Amino acid sequence: RRLVFATCVFVNAGSVMLMVSFPKHVASQALCLALIGLSDTGSLLDAFIIRSLTSLGAGKCAPGCRAFGALSWCTCAPLFGLVQEACGVRALFLMYSPFLALSLPVCLSLPIDRAYSAGSTSPDAVTEDAQAQVPKRPPFATRLRLAVRQPRWLGYMSVFVLVGFQYGLGFTYSFIFLKHDLHASGLLIGLSLTAQAAIEVPLFSVAGRFVRALGTHTAMISCMAAAAIRFSGYVVVSSGWLLLPFEVAHGYVFAVAYTVIAILAEETTDDGLQASMVGLLNSCTQAGRIAAVAGWGLVIERVGMRPAFGIASALFAIAALPLCLQLLVPVDGHSFSFRTGTRAPSFNLAFERSREASMAPANGEAFAMAEVRPKNTPTSHV
């Protein structure tokens, strides 16, 4: 694992340096961009951190640890905006590789080997009777296939595609909008990133409790409402400074989505699927980003920048409709109802019961999956 991670870091850093060194060679640019995408270590590092904390009995602290990354983001983004204004964009790419290389020893200092060997028992220390009582786990590919076939995981994957779509719009076309439509300076663009990450610092410290209290499904749907609010600002504001309050919505989405990934990864630790689930959900996010970058440019060319953001806001508002129904319509569950002022039902109930049933042993196989519909639960709620 250490060797794979270190190799990806060096390939990533070297590809960025080559891309900057040969800016006029289209083939080398395409190759470098492909290598940069394939060697990204974000999901690997997330999995290492979550697994290391889990092995120490502190898996719930993962979102709080991520707050340090948000703090760094808030601090560095305006500084890099000033560097870009003074030295150009090329200087930022030249700075990237040394910073990445400096972070490598810190990342490799994580107790990776101990974390992934924690909980494993030597066969010599287990009696034959005990071995007979422990069900044999299916192969990794089988466990992963059975896990992702559950409606619960398919729902998560779909929502993370929408989250990635929001990231693609925000991290691509928002900067173009700021620079060319609102004529924002490099400092203001950096401050827009600071506004995005500012809420993450306090939110990450309570994100675990917040998401568990709200429910992971409800929390993810609330991200759709936050995206709708954010992109509505791009329609109505006429100044980059007035856009900064709307950028806070991105910080909420990122903190909640990261926390949900950490919680789901912690749930799959015993199945040996922790890193795979982190990578799978991050892959869904990246798929959404690709769709946004590749497809939304056509919408902008057809209707213009501001109307395109208006369409995006409307689409995310539609995606958030289940949250509105959940808050206003009483069903069986645990979310808050504004109608009664008490704890009211949630759409999460059917999914949670289905998961509990699917993870229970069946016919002597520890990982037999079963889809169970709770009694007296209307089909629409499921």
C-alpha cells in the first residue's frame, strides 16, 4: 500500500511538471493529463486516514481531522490568488509538485500496515472448534458485488453523481463566470475558495453527530438544496463580492458528503470493503464532474452563462424535493416534522431495515444478501 501510494504521488507530481515544461506539445499535454487523473491519491489517502482512525477506535474523528484541510484551504487560497496575479498561473503549477513531494513523508507516517492488519488473528492462535464456528468470507469481488447490488448503495451512488455534477459546475464554470463575467481579480477568486471552506472548519467538528442525527440519506438530499441555493446566486448577483455568501453552500455540501463517505466506510470495515467503498463513492463523484464539464458547456453555449446556472439551480431544487416531502409529510421514521413539531418518519427507515436484514447471516453464509421490505411500509416510501 505504501509503495502504491508513493508511486502515485511521484507520477502525479512528475506529470504536472512535464505538462508545464512542454506547453505547446498537444500529445504530451494529453498524456500528462491522463496520468494526473489516473494517479490521483485523494481517495487512497482518505481510505488510509479513515482506516487508521478506525483501527485506533476513533473512526468517528475522521470528519474532525478533515477540518485541518479546510483550514489550510481557507488560508492558502487567497495567497495563491496573489501569486497568480504577480507571477501567472504557471507559477502555481510549478509550486504544486514540491508541495506534493513534501507531503509524502507525512502521509507515509500513518500507521497503514498496523491499521490494515488490526483485527486479524493468526490461524495458530485459533482452535479448530473456533475456526469451524467462523463462517468463511466469500472472495473480495463477490463481497463487493453483493454490497453494491443493494438498493441502499445504488441510491448513494446516484446521489454522489449529483454531488460530483455540482463540483464540476462549481470548480469549472464558476471561475470562468467570476473572471470573465464579473471581472474578478485573482485575490477575489481565492477568497471565493476561502468562503467555500470557511464553514467547513466548524462544521467538520460536529459533522459526524450532525449527519448521524439527520440520517445519511436526508443529509445527502440536503446537499441538493444547498446546491440550488448556491447556483441561484450566480443568477441574481452582479458583483463577485456579493457572490461570496452563496459560496458558503459548497462548504456545507463538501463537509456533509465527506462525512457520509467516512460513516459508510466505517460501516464496511468488517466486510473488508472500506477502501473500495471510499473509492467507489469518489468515482461516482468524479463521474458527475466529468458529465458536468463535458456536457454543461453545450448548455452555456446555447443559453448563456447566467441562464445555465439558473437551469442548474432549478434541477438541484427538483432533486431536493424528497427532502421537502420528508420534512412536511408524516411517514414512519426519525426525521423532524415541521407539521407536528416532533420526531416524525423518514424515508431512511426502509433502507436501514433492508441493510440490517441483508447483512445478517442467512443459510450459514455470513454475507448472503436479502432485500426486505418493512411491513406496513407503502411502496412509495421504499
